[in-house]
Amino acid sequence: MKQLRKLLLPFSLIYGSIVAVRNFLYTSGIKKRFAIPKKSIVVGNLSVGGTGKTPHVAYLLNLLLAEKLTVQVISRGYGRKTRGFLEVMKTSETVVVGDEPLLLKKRFPSANVAVSESRILGIEQTLSKNNPQVFLFDDAFQHLKIKAEINILLTTFSAPFFKNLVLPAGNLREFSCGKKRADLVIVTKCPENLPEEDKKEFRKKLNIKNKNIFFSRIAYGPLVPFNSASETTFDKILLVTGIADPVPLEKHLTHSGQVLSIRFADHHNFEQKDLEEIHKKFDTFVLDGNGIIVTTEKDFVRLSQPEFKEQLQDYPWYYQPIDVIIDEEELFKTKILNYVRTI
């Protein structure tokens, strides 16, 4: 498959060049950018997904809220079936606001979360109503119409941008030189206890002049039952995911039992027939053992819609919450808090 994609390299050069020209028009000042009239932090990546944006946005949101700051999260709301500006409520549906914004709202009920494909519209709508002290943008690294003060670029340890190609031959949204716009870089999904020598070598390969490079890893919390799940002991796990990169979770769960993985596309909108197939697979899988069904927190948000309640209640469904741990965490926090404390 990779070899076939490389045949598309000429199209990647065309696409990447078009994006590069567009970016130059903004960064050179030829095209006007909207200066955000508040503190502003962007979290994004160069690839099309799978770098762990949502848990890192959640990390930052938790940090800022702990400082008693009024924070406004703005996301595009990828996967929603609506358009325009919408505020996200705890009772919102994923088809209306998207799964990631709803996950953030459910985790942080006091936070202001909104979706808008036009980030400028999102800023204007929330400025007058919430008057936030800090804007936090989920996945807006390529959204150069706005001029944020801190741009945080994420790239994974196992599939960094310097090993990738631009779409359609690869998964990058732009040429890797876009990294120059980053103020901070976080290398995500790192192995536990990553040696300093490996970090040093990775920094060299990133080839970024500034020294604001951090490494983070996933921290898995205890499994959380949906509602009626009751299995306390199990030796089999049916893993159901609709995310870009389920491999780290698959590896983690193998420490708890035999894992059978069902993968859907990222941001998959589940239907009744999906649950029927999942439950059939589960019944067959656990014939000679005790089993549970595990999904991600993002998928849980999509599955916790009212229409699925009856189907789910007779099966032992759990979701796996995750957080991130950042190496040199105090230094990272200091950089972020020093910036926002100048309000």
C-alpha cells in the first residue's frame, strides 16, 4: 500500500506547493491575518490525525482552569453534520457538535467550548458573550487566518513528520517546513522511560532551532463501566475503536487479557447495525471465558447517545480514559503559565 501511495508523489508536490504558497501569503503579511485580542494557544499537527491532540488540549485546559482563568475552547467539530457556530453543551449530540468538543465539555463542565469551522467567527461570537481570558484552539495549526501567540505542534514518536510525505502520497497536510511556525513541539506517544540519548537523537532529526521540544506519553486510567457493566474478572477483551491510531491502546490492553480488536474509521458514527455485529462478535469471542467490551473515551461519547442505551445495557461495556504525562513537566507548565499570567 505504501509503495502504491508513493506513485502519487507528483500530486503531493503539487498539493504541497499550493499549500506552501498559501501559507507564505499569510506569514509574509500579503494576506491579512486576524489578530486575536486575547491570550491564544493553538494545538495542532502537520499530519491528518493520530497525534493525540484531544488529550493534550485536555491537559492544557485542566492547567488553565486550575489557574482560575476563563478559557474558551474553539474546535472545528470534525465529523459533525452541522455547519456554523454552535456552543457545546453537556447534553449536545456528537452529530451536532462533534465527538472531541463534546468529550472536553463532559470532562470540564465549567469550560466554555464551541465549534466553528471559521475560527474568526468563533472568536467574535464568544468574545462578546464569555469574554474569555484565554482562547484554546483544537487543531488550528494550518488555520493561518488567525494569528495566535503560542503554536504547539504535535508529532508522534513512532511516526514523526520527518518520516512522512504530503498528501496524497503520505499523511502530511503541508511540507514539513511548516514546523518553523511552532513555538513549542511535543513528541507524543513516547515509550515509557525513554532514554535521554534517544531524545537527543530525536531532537536532532526534528531539526528545529528552538529548544522548546518536549516528550509526552500516554497514561491509562482504570476502566470505567458505561452503566450496567458488571464483570469484575475477565481474561478476554473485545476492543472497539473509531480513532486514527488504536495500536497503543491495543498494546496496553494485552497486559490484561487476550485482545480482539474491531477497528472503525476515525470519528466513526456508530449505527444500530454496528452494535449488533459487535455483540455477535463478543458472544462468539467469550464462549470459553469471561470477557468485556472496551472502547475509547472518544468513542464512548459517540456511543452514549440515547438511541443506543437499550442495546448497550445488556453487555459489559467499558471505556478507557487516558491522560498525558509530559517529561520536564514543570518546565512546560512554567512556559505556558508565564505566558498566560501576563494578562
